[in-house]
Amino acid sequence: MSDEPEFWFCLTHHQVEGRDGCRNQDRLGPYPSAEAASHALERVAERNEEWDNDPAWNDDKGEGDS
């Protein structure tokens, strides 16, 4: 385990937590700072948008689709 502070974003309570927060299944992280953890949902949305529009992974369309 690292001696560095770690922070998570709790998906149940929608708040930043320390190491002894909710179970890991219910949170995102760890993040290196509380500030980074507070933006977890924004980062998830950004990544989802990137992945949804990545031509290397966009296999929703068939050969003849536009």
C-alpha cells in the first residue's frame, strides 16, 4: 500500500472520500488529490465520448450504413 494520500469519488454519496470510505465497488479511483477525485464523473463522461467516437472501436454500423 502506498503512503501517499489517495482519494476516491463515491458513486453512492456523490462525494470525495479517503481510503476508509465506502466499498471500492461503489466508487471511482484512487485519485492523487481530492480535487482530481471531485472531477471523476466529468472525466468519465469525457472518456465515454472519446470512446463512442473512436473509429477504431466504432463497430455499430454495418458495411452499407452511413
